[in-house]
Amino acid sequence: MSQVKHVYDYPRPMVTVDAVVFGLREGVREVLLIERKHEPWQGSWALPGGFVDLDETLDAAVARELAEETGLYGVKLAQFHTFGAVNRDPRGRVITVAFTALVNWRDHAPRADDDAADVRWWPLDRLPSLAGDHDEIIRYAILWHEREGWQCM
């Protein structure tokens, strides 16, 4: 990519994407989480996600981040909410666009890679302490799926 001259003299927010991937195992709803390998929140459990590159769409960014961190490819994700609290990330002003999916967990064998030290399915009623506002993002995703009828995508 060639060097781009930015025309604004004021700071701008960064944009990330997060993936809330649910699975159903023996009647128990689970969510796929990664253990963060790097700061901020190193060692904490979090949703797969990361920064949007300048030359990619939001859909491409969330698919890339999910694949890089968990090894899941081809998951049909739906955008459901944007989170923009001013101090939600210690790295600065970060706005995240959240996506979600409900998948058959048997079709996906996650493996940790890239920024993830570990990856695993967690039952919704036994979630670990989560990085940042990821508990809020998961709550919003649950509400979205309840409205949509918990259909596999």
C-alpha cells in the first residue's frame, strides 16, 4: 500500500471487530473465547477479534481475526451492535463492531494461534472473568439471538 497523506489534524478513533460465536453442546449454550497472549489483558479470556486493516471491509476483518486466532473458517457472522464507550480500551479510543454466529460446535475444532495463547468453548453459565467489556458484548449477543430465535447461521 502506498503512503497515504491524512488530511485531518485531530486524533481519530481506532476500529476493531469482535466475534461472538455460540455453540450448543448437549443442550448447553457455549461461547468461543481466546486467552489473550499479549497486553492489554494478557492472560485474560476474551472474544476473538482485532483491528480492522485500512484496506479491508468489516466482514473481511472479523472473518480474518476469527480464523487467525481460532482456526475457524467459513463461519457466517452477522453484525449486531457497535460498542463505543470512551474508555473501553487502555490503548486509546477504540470503537468495536461486534458480530455473532451460532454454529454446530461439532463442525469446528478450534485451535489457538496468532494473538491467542489458548482457545476453548465456555458454557454461558460458567464464563471466566473477561477482558474489557466483553461480558457486555456477550450479553448483547445473547439478546440479539433471543430476538432471532437462536437459529444456526
